[in-house]
Amino acid sequence: MTTQALAEGTGKAFNTIPPGDFGLFEMINANVQEEPATSYDPELAGQLAAIGIVKGKPFNPDARMKKILADAAAIGNAAAVS
């Protein structure tokens, strides 16, 4: 039996567990691009900009940065479940 983390909100089920791989950063970028620029405080916006996630700009990390971010997501995911 598999366990799924689903939330029920206004009749629409969706997964609330973020990806544990590079997809996490793609998801964050999509959110940054969709939300108003003022949604993130300057400190967080600066941290995201340091890894290439900036409102209005394409997120296109090179292979080296993709590996770094994928490893970071995997480590964060492992830390969160342990």
C-alpha cells in the first residue's frame, strides 16, 4: 500500500509534497514568475537570485549548477524525513 500526501481544498485534490530533486527549483522558479515581485522579501529574493531565480528572467542553470541544485534538493529532502 502506498501512502500519498493529498490535501482536499475546495474540492480539488493536490499533492503537497515538493519534489526532492532539481524539479524543486523549477517549481520555485514557476512560483516566482507567477507571483507579484513583492511576494518575496528582499532577503529571500536575494538568495533565490544567487542561484539564478529572478522574477522576469529565465531560469537556465548550466549542467554544473543543475547537479549542485539536484544534490541540495536531495539532501534537504533526506534531512526533512529523517
